[in-house]
Amino acid sequence: MSTTRRKIMSNALGMAFAALTSTILAAPAFAQTATQSLSSESVIETIKKDGVIRIGLSIFTPWSMRDINGELIGFELDVGRALAEDMGVEVEFVPTAWDGIIPQLVSGNFDVIISGMSVTPARNLTINFTNPYAYSGLTILSNTAMIDGFTLKDYNSADVTFGARRGGTPATVIGQLFPEATLLLFDEDGAATQEVLNGNAHATMGAEPTPSIEARRYPDTLSVPFDQTFLATGEGFGLRKGDADALNFFNNWIAVRHANGWLKERNDYWFKGTDWDDQVTQ
């Protein structure tokens, strides 16, 4: 091999080695830059920068409701305020119609949904969910006189009318379990319950403890006719897709608050007790 050819090969190998070394050395720096870029895009960083977390919720008892002075109270309000306190920021609650709450989140009108939203595959196609921070099943609330002698199968009839909140999980479950029944849709759970109370609908469906609370409030008219719970899948925070940092933080916060018993204590207060009844208009 000629001296010239050896020099050419030596130079080529040297250049290749230098390029490889440069790539290896640059990889950690590139990965760090990419990680920092992704982290900076997280809603967590936005919340920290703005000093406030904006929480979307819909009004339904006892998750979130207005007290006699018009102030928001309920399980979700306790959760949201504790979350904000642990983050060292203020909290802003954004009451939103249920059928628009996911589009409003996706549009960026608030940072997270904390509103008793059941985790479902259909919703998960549009948003991400945390691990459950609460578990509640659905039960049927009926006008006692109108369903006298009914079995569960009797509800699946064109002669039976259900009321439900538009866009809510109960409306979906009613449609699946009782496809033959007539379904009236309303903007709030309270309107559906009122239709049952007035005798304009045979039944509605809601997350416990709301049906049981209403049955205790109007024992001569309303009842929970079956000791059966439907779709107890758990409720999670809803957040925009593609935000691993936010999902990680919220999941860890929920895990800690489960572990120290705080979520159970607050859940028991709002869902199993009645000490808060005098704070709201009956």
C-alpha cells in the first residue's frame, strides 16, 4: 500500500472517530435539552409561573355546590384548595356546563378538570386521566308511586321515562342499560331529579350519595329501589394529552393524599355525613 493511500485511510478513520465521539458526547446534552423543553411546556410550569391553578368543575351535589351565601363548597372544592396549597399557588374555580367541560379544557380555558368525572375509554380518547381520587357508583332514583312493583327489567320499556344530565355518565349508562326507555336530557342533575319528584319522569340515575340524599330528603315521594351500584370505575382528574409532568405530579399528589387518609376523611364528610346540610338551600 502506498504512503499516500495510508495517509488518506488514516485521515478518514480519524474523521469518523471524531464524528462518533462528538455524537456520543452530544447525546446527553441533547437529551437534557429535549427534557427541559418538554418540562417547560407542562401546565405545571404554567401554574407555577402564573401563581394560580385554574380548575374546571360542574355543579352537582355534593361534589360542588353553592351554599346559602352563593359560595362554592363541596368535596371538589376541598380537593382543589388542598392541591393549590400544596403547590404553593392560588386557586380559581371555573364553573362550566358539563357537556362543554372537556372541550373547554382542551381549549385551554382552565388547567385541569376536578369534577367527579368518571374514567371512561370514550373520554380517554380526548383527554388523559389521573389515577382515581374517589370512587362512587351510580344508583337509580325513582318516583316510588310510579314504579310500584317494578323489577329492574321493567325499566327497559318505552312506557318508562328517565331524566338525566346532558353529557353525563348516567345518561350514557341509562341508554346502555335501558335502550327502550325514553330519556329526557337536562343541563343539571337537579332538573332531572325535579322531573322525577314532579311525576314527569319515572326515574333518574346519579352518582352516590346524591340519589340516597334525595331519597332521604323526600321519603314520601322518592326512593332508591335497588341495592345495586352501576359503573363504579372511579373518578380522576382530567388533563390535556401529552403532559407527562402534570400526570406524574397529580398522580403522586393523589397517592400521598390517599396514603395519609385525607381523601377518605373528606370523602366521608361530604358523601356519608349530613353535617353540611344546613350550609345549602334545601
